[in-house]
Amino acid sequence: MCTELRAADGVRIEAAYTPYAAPRTGEDPHSGTAALPADGEAGPGALVLAHGFTGALDKPALRRAATAFSQHAAVVTFSFRGHGRSGGHSTVGDREVLDLAAAVAWARSLGHRRVATIGFSMGGSVVLRHGALYRPGAPDGYTPSTPDPVKHRGRTVARESGGARPGDGGEAEPGDAHADAVVAVSAPARWYYRGTAPMRRLHWAIQHPLGRLVSRYGLRTRVHHRDWNPVPLSPVAAAGRIAPVPLLVVHGDQDPYFPLDHPLSLAEAADPEACELWIEAGFGHAENSAEPALLHRIGAWTATRIHAAAARPHHGSRESAAGTRRTQGTGRPPEPGTTGGTDRTEGTDG
């Protein structure tokens, strides 16, 4: 089922719904595809997928992820602004939080009481900010507030809290747009990072006029020409505001865009009672590199957490948080000196 959504600032967003595909009889429970209790008439909750920069809902990598995740819950996919057949221009992680909020609200409108967000790369930064800004338990699904501007590198920075005006002033999506669990895969920890060659190339593609032409016609991604002002809440700052909602940070030890200090910084900033960190051996970057086995593990983790969310209080007590901070997978131990916050080079997320 395909539809057209409207973000809170009026941008048209294409979206699609994939129903829950119950696992076959005799499915190996260790594969991560065991059935869970039904979510009323709408199946066992919904997972909303947020793709990376240059992705779209009809790209093969995102379709492959949606197929895998549909064995754990219903799935909503959408194209961020400036991508696919959505309108507008990409702001590379800023106003995209409004697109995600519209997709989450749509999932709930279809009857799903429990909804999780799973974001890849740029989408990972978006689900982190969305998780910080759209809070469960508030009357409209978020806590309105006014940004407290401060100066950073000559620009105004919005100290966002609770879901009011992300980026340059767009209103938060009204309605129940919060997430019951958050998964950030291959996400950056901070803005203005260009410490790797792929990120330096990405910056040229989004900041240089010729690069934006290449993005538009070569990558089919329309990038906004204006720089951020104010600078959005950073992913690492957002990670500390998500609890008691469960957070999973997944990163590969072969990621060519963001080294391991990014996931380590995110996990360090998050509530240890609500966050898990998986460092995956041999995993590269985002949805394009995610193998089915990893996707099924993520799907199983997320489906379990959104079902636990039904019994979790919404008033934010730390005792109600689900999960623990620990390193899973078969990844190598972090290299010495890769703890977060040490890279001061400029750039943006991928």
C-alpha cells in the first residue's frame, strides 16, 4: 500500500506499507523470526525505516531491509524530502525529522499501538533526534518547547527539547508521533565531521554548487542550497535524551564513513539502562552493507522492545527503561584512543 503524507511544514512525502509476514511453521527461533503476540487487528507493531542519504523507499537495499523486517512486524518505508518521489529538498538530517514524524503518525493511524524507528546513516541521525524531540506521554505525543539559541562557529544553535521547532523553525508533527524504540545503524555522533575520504566527497556533493548538480542528476537527490541556521541538536546530544525509550546503536568495524568513536560516543551519552551497542565485525555502512542475518537480529531486538513498551510507564522513570549498554556481535574491541569527542574536523553526517 502506497500513500502520500504531508510533513508538518507541508512537504509532500511518499510512503509505503508492508504488512507483517508471519514466519513459516517450524522457523528456527534463533533466526530472529519467531512470532510475537499480536498488536490487536494490526499485527505485532510497526517498524518505520529511515534510509540514508541518496536512498529512497524503492531502492533495492531498503526494499531488502523492509522484507527482512516484515518477518518481525509491519513495516513503513518512506522517502525523505529531496529523495525519490517526495517533494522538497534534502537538508541532510535537519528538517527530515518532520518527515519521520509524519511516517510514525501514519503507522499509528493504521492501528499500530507500538511503533519503532530504525534509521541508517543520515536516517540514523534523524531517528536519534526524533527520539529526543517527540516524547511519549505528552498530550500530543511530544512536549512543546521553545529553542534556546546559542552561538556555535558563528551560527545559531537551537537547544531543542521535546519536539518544538527542529532546525530553522518547522513545527513538530501534531498527533502521536513518538517512537517506542529507536535503532540507529551506522549513524554519526556529531555534525561537521569530515575525517574520512567518503565524508569529504559527500561534503562537496552537498555544499558545492557543482556537487549539488551531481547530486540532483547523478544521484537523484535534491539538496537544499542553504546551510543550517540554526544548527540542529546533534545526534550525541539527542542520544542522552531518549531514555527510557530503548535505544540500539549498531555500527560496523569496517565503516568507511564514520569510525568507531561515533558509536562509542553515542552509547556513552545514552542512559546505560536503556541503551545497547553492537559493534559488528566485517560490517560496512548502512542499509547497502547490511546482511540478512544482521537485519533479522535487529528486527528481533526491535520487535521485542516494542512489545515490552506496552507495559512500560510513560512518565520517564529510569527504573522502567529496557535494555543495557553492552557491546554485542563479533566486532573487534575499540582501538585505543577512539573514544568519542576527540575529532574536531568539520563536516556533516552521511
